[in-house]
Amino acid sequence: MNLTGKERVRRAMMSGFQKGSELPDRVPVFCQLAVGHYFLRSGLDPFDIWLRSEGFAEALVRLARRYRFDGILVNLPGRDPEIDRHVERIERGEGEDRVLWKDGSQTVLPHDDNPYHVPASGERPVPDLESIDPEKLHYVEPWDVTSISYPYTWGFEAEPRRSSDFFPGHHSKTLEIALRKAGSDLSVHSEVFSPFSQLLELLGYEKALLAIHDDPGKIHACLERLTAGAIDLARRQGACGPDALLISSAFAGAGFISRRHYEEFVLPYERRLIRELRASCPDLPVYTHTCGRIGDRLDLMLETGTLGIDTLDPPPLGTVDLADAKRVLEGRAFIKGNLDPVNTLLRGTPEAVREAAAGRLRIGLPDGGYILSSACSVPPATPPRNLEVLAEVAAQEGRYPPDPESPS
């Protein structure tokens, strides 16, 4: 029995949290790639990848098929189909390109790293918590074309949108195109930023972390509004028909906040987001991405109602021992990750990658519920051969024995 990537990932996810679910034919392979890796390896122009819905969707599918991944994560929003009308000119350089916009701002496109936007003033004005009216918040999109603003405006739009009509019509376009390109072969996942992540992106990390001590009441008011926006977006994405939805909660690990602060500022809002989404999209698996040191809070992450946990960074990047995570989460959530993206995938040899991946499979494979993946995103300069090895190892050492009760 050889399944498609879509069905393979589906069975792996379901077997993690639903007793009696069918196992896949083998452990799926599914890594998130850094944007810079798409720039370097997809053969597409960085401008098209970053600023066109069609370009990023094509890059996702093209490299997934090259590396024989079983799924893709659509983690950029759709772009304005008329973005070119804002372009003054494009300057091509040795290691980066620059898009000069008609409003005087520019977007820097390194050929091997994340792009960044430079406002006409030279730097983004970061609001203080005192200046924010929570009622004017809905959602903060860190990957919008232009810098994050308050009150929030999309791209080059001049006026903030009402909560009732907040997301532009093209916002889900990349997801829609990726679903079409992936067909029945690949599992397609969408992404929504957690309320706490949105808050840190809006205020800046230092200001936000200080504010949870200085004015927790107002922080809670902001998180309430950002949760409503995340629910709005999650429902819109769910209506497009993805195979799963990822909540990006990168700043909820011990490197940023304590367990106590997680319980107060992360857990109740992610729980509400997941509860509302599962009520409106009951067949859509929802899982959580949190980087770094999360070994001390896997139990709290489960209390959000999440059905899976992504990254599981091993030492030295994080604190997760895969065998421990398997014991804590077995039967309650699927797990994805634990392969060191820096010391193994970026810096290691193909033989070292093969050995590390086989070690992950020996722990993660039994009874299902595991997806072989890098712990966090694959660094831009990672050798393609190191990524190609993953599917080879999964095919050789990640197979499940056939179910004797299944028809041959």
C-alpha cells in the first residue's frame, strides 16, 4: 500500500490523537523551509516568491516535490494582484535586490534570507502600549508587504479596515493556489499567528515583555481583540479546505516567558481560538508551532486543545527529548519535528542526517502520531542533498507493518 502525501500526513496526524485510527504506510516527511531557501533553490525570482501569490505557491510545491516531502505549509498571506502599480523600480544587486516603492519606502530582498521593509522614514514607528486602543485591534500580520502599523493598514492601503471587513479579498489567494497546485498529492496546511505572537510583533519583543508586568490588564484587553481576529482568519482559511491549520506561537517557550505567564497570557487565548475553530471546522486538525525550550510546558500546550505540537527542538536549540515527548503526548496529540535544523541539516553530512533521522524514526514511529521534520524552519543554506536524504530514510526505515485486517 502506497499512500499519497495528503493521506499519509492525515493518517499520521489522526493516529496521534484518535484511538483506533489507521496508520500510514510510513512516517511522513514534511519540513518547513526558510524563505531564503526558496530564494536559493526554487529557481524563481525572489520578487515573485515574496510579492506574488502564484510565485510563493509555486515555490512551495516545486521544492516539496524535489525533496519528496508529503506536505507544505502556506505561511505567507496572499498578495495584492495589482502590486506592480506601487513599484517605482527594482534595483538588482550581487547579493540582494531592492524594490523601491512609489511612497518612498523600499523592500530589501536578500537572495538568501528573509526580506524586510524599510519605511520612507527609515524605521518603523513602534507604538507604546499606552497609545493603543484595544478596540482598534483585530489582527497583526507580520508577513504583510509593508511594515506593521497601528492602527493596522494592509500593504499600501491608506485607511485601516473595520473588523467586519478586515482581511482583503486576496488574503487567502496563496492558499487557494497552493491547494490547486498540490492536487491530491500533498497535504496543504495554513497558518494563523497566535494572539500572543501578534502582540509581540506589534509592540516589539522588549516592550511587549515589559508590558505584561507593567499593565497586564491592558495586555489582556489587547489579547482578547487579537484572538477575535485570529478566529476570523482561521475560519476564512478553514473555508478554503486546507488539510490542517497551524497556530504559530513562536514566542511561548521558556526562552521568552515562564510557565506562569504562559498560563496567563497564552493558554486561555489559544484555547479559545482552537475551541472556536474546531466548532466551525470539526474535521480540520489544528496544531501548534512553538520554538525553543518547551520541554517544561508540553502539558500546558495540551490544555489549549491542540491536536499536535510542532518543532520539539532538541538540545542545544531547545529542551525536548523526543522519547519524553512521546510518552507525555501519546494518544493526545501528534508530534512533528525534533530534527536539529542547524547542527544536523545545515552543518551535517548526508550520512549524519541519515543517522539522526533514523534515530528520530526509531522513537517516533511506534503506534503512529509522528511526522519526521526539522525542529524549526530549514536554514537557507542547507544543502539540498541533506534534505533529499530524509525521504530516503523514511522509505527505508519508517514503514509500518501492514495491517492484517486490511484488504490487500
